[in-house]
Amino acid sequence: MENKAYKIQPASRLESVQEYYFSRKLKEVAQMNAEGQNVISLGIGSPDMPPSPETIDILCKETQKPNTHGYQPYVGIPEMREGMAYFYKRWYGVELDPKTEIQPLIGSKEGILHVTLAFVNPGEKVLVPNPGYPTYTSLSKLLGAEIINYDLLEENYWQPDFEALEKMDLTGVKLMWTNYPNMPTGASATLELYQKLVDFAKKHNIVVVNDNPYSLILNEHPISLLQVPGAKDCCIEFNSMSKSQNMAGWRVGWISTNAQFIQWILKVKSNVDSGQFRPLQLAAAQAFHNTDEWHRTYNIELYAKRRHIAEEIMHTLGCTFDPTQVGMFLWGRIPDSLEDVEELTEKILHEAKVFITPGFIFGSNGKRYVRISLCAKEEQLREALNRIKQLEK
């Protein structure tokens, strides 16, 4: 048949977004690897270690049962919700009702969609950090919300400037996205910051949504926004098993907040997707009971060794960084002598065959920064360091 140029057009909302940066760039890296170039990827934050053996055992055992393969409740099974409540009590000292104050998600990314649909009408405003996780911006745009960026700056320890926020026109603002420990900068939150966020939410009738998947990584003192008295009344917190339990591909996250917010979000979720595979939920419930020894080995000691090598890479590149960062990335400022961050990242990719992330993908305040993922074996990080050292000679 003769090829024809059909006149079908995509929805106009697609004009507001581009393909996700990592989706595009990792295709380039894959093509380079297919050509035999052996690129070391230090870009994406996907843990390369397995979940605990007990978690995998439960999954395998339950999967073999004949009655576990049907549809599951939209609200998640009780065992998993109780595990999520236990997680908050164990690590943050926060009491949650597993029946009414928790909603499991098929990963936090879909939760950004559900929360925005539940709270924001087209044309209303959403406060988004700059730099910040790109999905806060892209999904808000797809849903017709107006993006209002607020600055996070190194000189302010990557925390919101509340004086600047108070001077902004907050008319029509429904949500404020925050993310601590911060991605991409690795900045930690404090209870003082969380108190300011709760006060700001109440004063302006805004729902603050804190994305909190990194709190156990390289962090001896994890905290939660929900530790602030009254936070559940006006705030939502996301958490995830992707990072702290090495379960990124399992797609298990959840929202913690008040019962009314949960019901509104469930209205959306129940019309968009279904419950997760029952054996997976039972295995996730087990993972919340990982021992303190497992946690220290995988979330503290392993990343500390990798972080040391990543710091050497930053020094070799002439980048500066805050050594108090937490989480599974290292964020560094490029030398002033460089005109553009891609002058560095593209050179490293195509000459040293090492992929690191340019900070501009997280917003304009990231344009002088790079991010190194710690989700690579020590030998890979050392090889990346050696390649970059050879490049600098």
C-alpha cells in the first residue's frame, strides 16, 4: 500500500512537555554500548543491589499458591498497609492509622499524577522547586496546571526562602511540592524547616506535598514532615521502597496523610489503575521488617564506600560539593572556567565513556552543577575515576 501522511494529530497537551531526559539519554548510552563503547552509567538512581533474602523468599513462596493471582484491593492488602504504618513508627516515631491514613501506590511517580488530579483544577497553580524532580513540572503541565517555580539556592542550603515565597502572588496556588532529603542536591531537612512548611501551608491554605524516599540513605537521623504536630491536616508525604529496600523495579510507594485526603486521592486512583500483585504486597510487608544490620549494610556502609569514590571523581573534575549531603547521589558545582555544564558532561561521555547527569535537567538553578549516582558497584566507580583521570592528563 502507498504510504500516506495522515492528518491525525496528538493532543495539544503534548506540546507542553518533552520526552523524559533519561528516556532520551539512556537510548544514546544504549546505542554507544551496542557499538562496543562500554559506557559506565552514573546517571540514574536505580539501586543495583537486591532486596533482603526474606523479601524474595516471601515473593517466591506466595507466587506458587494458586489463589494469589487475581485482582487485589485498590487500597492495598492490610498486611502491606500495616507494614507501611510500622515503617513510620519505627523510623520517624509517627503514628498512622493503616486503615485510613495510608494509600499504597504503584510507585511514587504515579502518585504525583493522582495527587495533582485530586487537588488541582486546570489553570490553578502549583509551586515547584528549582532545582527539583522534573516530574513535578511535567505532570503538572500535562494536567493544565500553571507552574510557579520557587528557588532553592546553595547559599540558602537548598531550602525554600520563605520571605521570597511570602512576596509571591499565591492566589490560586493549590499544591507546593517539596523533596527532602533533597534530590538532586542531597540537602537534608530539619524539623525547623518542616515546621515552617506546615505553618506556610496553614497560612495560605495550600497542601504541601513532601517526597521522602531518600531519608534512610547515608542518613543516621531520618525525619519526616509528619513529625510536626498538625502536619497531617494540611500535608501529604510520599515514601517509597525503591531506594531504602532496593526495590525500584517492584513499584511500591505510598502516601501518608489525613483520612479525607486519602479518600479524595483514592477516587482518582481507583479509576486509573488496580491493586498490586498479592505476593508482591506480602513480600513488601516483609521488607519493612528488614533488620537494623541489613539497613546499616545496604543503606549506610555500602553507599559510604561508593560516596568516597564519587567524591574523588568530583575532585578530579574540579567540582566543589557539600560533604554533608545525604541520599544516593553526589551533587557538585562545576568549575567557573567552564562555560556550560554540557561542555563537561558531553566530553566525559564521549571521551571517557562515563555518563553523569547535567544539573540543568532539574531546573535553571542546576545549570552549573552535575550529579553522580551511587548506584554502581565500587569497581565501576573506580574504573570511571581512572578513565576521567586519564582524560585529564
